[in-house]
Amino acid sequence: MAPPTAIVTGGSSGIGEALVRHLVSLKWRVVIADINSPKEFIPDTLFIQTNIASWQEQADMFKQAYAWNGRLDFGALNAGVDNRDNIFDTLSNDVDSPPSKPNTLTYDVNVTGT
């Protein structure tokens, strides 16, 4: 029987990387799904470059993750961004000029993607 397999989004750094390392220490195989590659190779991991704000990239990542070990047991939806866009910068005092579209990256990743 294959060892348990986890997916950790945002697993290349910070809390996500710490979780990857912890799971590997417990003999799990871990898929690291992140935009950025890990700074160093971690045994028993598979890095799949994934933008979680993209439905298709996530679907492709899940397919690859399952094919890698034949099972998926745990998902840590850890990826997130803090993009401090000032929504008031999108407003205009000109009645004939509509507000510009705000940057929605934080919502796309932290809400929709996750």
C-alpha cells in the first residue's frame, strides 16, 4: 500500500513549507502546489507549479498529484497573498470617468482559489 499523500498549497515557503517538512518527517508523500518553486529539494515531495486562482491549473495539479502516488489523503489549503490595493485609488471625482477596476488578486487567491 502506498504511503499517505498530502497536497499543500503555498508549500514552498513559510507555514506551508514547515507543514510539508512535518508531514515528510511522518513518512507522508507531499505535493507542493505553489507558484514559486521550493528553495531546496525536500525528499518524498513533488513540486507542481500551480496558480490556485486558476481553476484549470488546480484541476491539472490534482490529476498529477493523484497519478504520482495513487491516492490523496489530505489537503492543506495554505496558499494566500496579501496584496494591499487601495480601493479608493480606483475612484474618480470626474462624473464622466467611471472607477477603474480594482486589483482583485487577494480575493482571487484567498477566497476563490482556496
